[in-house]
Amino acid sequence: MIHPLTYIHPDAKVAPNVKIDPFTVIHKNVEIGDGTWIGSNVTIMEGARIGRNCRIFPGAVISAIPQDLKYAGEETTVEIGDNTTIREYVTINRGTKDKWKTVIGSNCLIMAYSHIAHDCEVGNYCVFSNNTTLAGHITVGDHVVLAGMVAIQQFCKIGDHAFVTGGSMVRKDVPPFVKAAREPLSYVGVNSVGLKRRGFSLEKINSILDIYRVIFVKGFKLSKAINIIEAEFPATDERDEILSFIRESGRGIMRGYTSRTNDDIS
């Protein structure tokens, strides 16, 4: 299952049924789980922890040292969950002493030429389209979809089930369940298509939509919007998740709805 033109460091731990194609290099202090396939010309560097049944396509570089001048050689890791696919020429850097690891969850699809920097935490069932770029210290929830060429500034957070449209520059936190678009990045609705696909009822989706109307559409200050939601909306998992995300936001959340002008219409 391992091609003779592959180099594997003697200290690497590779499960017996892993398949590795030619011209790939596996460094020391690497662990690779059962059923994983690694294509040709892949570099798996020190500190990588790769789960079961992953697929890593040609040219990817996993667990290179951070592109951070503060990195001082500390022993850190990249951890990739089960059933995750890493496409061509993706780069994922290991952590620094801030979090000591970069984490990619299970059942994710990271498409070609994407970059995930040091100390990022990516949840499960995420899809990052081609050329997605995450700076350091970013947190991404579960079931997040980032369309092509999205760029996210360091320390931002993306909530569960969010969708960010292609070419977006993300400088503020994106709350859960929303669609985000435009420049600067703005709320453009609830990710109803994604929520339906994941089994959310129409009642839950409409409740989420009503909450975000208060936050983003009706023109209230954020503190007043939060008070209205707590007073007028029954407690649900979705309501509480939205409120917790907003309260815990370090960078502040993205801007609210603004009407399109003629310049916005192509």
C-alpha cells in the first residue's frame, strides 16, 4: 500500500492499511489513521495527526511551521479528523504557543489552494471552496460553507451553519445560521437552504429569521435588540446560540442589512 518511492521517517506512526503514492514525504512525529489515502508529492511535516479514511490530494503540505514571526520552535500539532478530504496544494500550518494546535474537524472538504494558518479551529462538516484563506487564530463552527476566494482576518469567528459568499473579505464575526455577502461584509439573510438540508423544520427556520430581523433589519442598537429577543422570543437552542455568539464576540459582528443601490445591481 506504500509506494517504494515514498519516504517515511522511522518514527512516524502509519496505520497498516494506509495507501501512500510515490514522491510523498512523511516526517517524524506524524500519525496517520486507518484507511487514509495520501496522493503523490504530498509533504506531511512534523506534528501532523491525521484521522481515519481521509484523502489528501497531490501537492498538499500539512503541518509546516507557522508563518508567524513569534513562533519560537515550540512543539505543536495539526489535528485532522476522520473522513476529511484535503484537495490539491492545500496548506495547513501547525499551531503556536497560543493554542498549541491547529484543528480541522471530521467530514470536511477543503478544496484546492486553500490555506489554513496557525491556531485555527475548524469544526465538522465544513466546506471551504477553492482559494479560501484563513489567517491565524480563527474559529469556524460546524456545517460552515465558505465559497471560493473567501479571506478571513485573524481572530474572527464564524458561527455554525453560516454561509459566506465567494470573494468576501471577512473582518468581523459572522453569527450562526446566516448568509453573509457584499463589501463590507453584511447580513443578507438566513441560510435557509443549508438548514433545510440538515433537517431544520420550517418553524425553526422562521424563528431564526425573526430573530435576525430584530438584530439586523429593524435598526435597533445591538444591546436593545438583544433585550428585545430575550423578552419576546421563547428560549430555544437556536436563540440561545445566537445570543451567546454575539455576547462572546471579540471583534464584533458584521454589519446589518442595507438596501441595494443601483451600483449594487449587475
